[in-house]
Amino acid sequence: MTLAVRDLTIRFGGVTAVANMSLDVGAREIVGLIGPNGAGKTTFINCIAGVNRSVAGSAVWGGREILGLSPAALLRLGVARTFQSVVSLHDLTVLDVVKLGAAAHARRRSGFIAQFFGSERTFEDELCESLLKPLNLADVARSPIQTLSYGQRKSVDLARALAAEPQMLYLDEPVAGLTYQEGLNMGAVIRSVRDRFGCSVIMVEHKMDVVMATCDRITVMAHGSRIFEGTPAEVQTDQEVRRVYLGDA
């Protein structure tokens, strides 16, 4: 399925945070959304994720208008997300958090998770094998979230979102706070997730090395609007992008 956002405008009081923003995401495509702080990237994601409200525009996912739908309704349509900030969730274990994501999809009893209901392998075993092991979390599956490193918590948040078996995945700064190597590893995981689950991805991120290595196409925002769109190679050579975002004179 594809996502087509057209002329999205978001205002908070008299301030226009996003203005006439358009974005397309093809099936199985990873699209990076980059730009300086305050460009409107997270506000844009929050709107198409059912958190913020728009004053104009449309967002059509799989032929259906999704603006105005709640996050829960979007999840039922196969749209999931991760978050910029990852909380500890007190005494919940890694498996507890991932099962919360799986619960949103379990009613349908379909896909890689559902096929193991009622079988000899337990639900938790399958979560560990299919989600936690690829994210290097199997060894801490029963550890409380609050005992994990920040990077591990980021991985848990991704596992939670994947447990819902999304067809569209919004990632809000998935490598923020990670080391250089952790960031590159997470980028490789994101590409493997796309290949394995066949989902489309929008990734908001500031770390350009990860963006360039991970994304098929990149959209650049500044002052709430799109200023450029192209391949990673094209983004790196565009003079306006270099001036506005990469800091070139």
C-alpha cells in the first residue's frame, strides 16, 4: 500500500507549524524526513499518526483518508510508530512491552505471530525468536525496562511497534542518543525490518550518516514546508539543502 499526503497545514494558535506539506511513500519504501530543529518534522508525523490535528490537507493510506483517525484506529489499519523519547515504564519487562504491541493485532490471529497461537511453541518464545533476537534483545527479554541502556530501550520501542505487524511504520529519531556504531547498526536493522516484513517506513532523523545509509529517498523540510526531495546522493549535492540544513555557506 502507499501513503499520499497532500497540502497538510497545521497551526497552533497563530503559529503555522506545517504549511502545505506533501509527501509520498511507496510500498516497501524507506523515506527519510530531515531538516533543522523546528522544521516541523515531528509535528507532521504526529498529525498523520493521529496526535495533532490539521487545518487543511489530506493523507490517504491504502485508498483511505486517515487524517483525524485516532492512533488506535490507525494501528488497526496497519500504521504503527516509535517515539522520540523512550520511558522506563517502571517494572514492565521487555516482553511485557512487546506484548502490548502484539495485543493490538492479536484479535486477527494472522501473520507470523498468530500462526503460533495454540501450537507447541509459546507466544513468548515466538516473540523472542522473531523480534527480540534480531534486535539483540533476547538475552534481556525478562529484564525490567528500567535496567536497560538507552540504546536497548530504543530497540524495545521498535520491537513493540513491529509486534503490531504494521504495513506502515513511523520512526521518530530512532538513533537519537545512540553511539555512531549503534546508529549504523540500527539503520541496518531498519532495512532488514523493511525487507522481512514488507512494510513502508518514514524515518525522522538528524544523524545524516544513518539517513544516507538507510533511506531509499529523502524529503527535506525547513520552516514547516518541503524544500527538496530526492535520493541520498541528490540531497547531499543540492546547494539549497546544504545551505539550509548541512550548514554550507
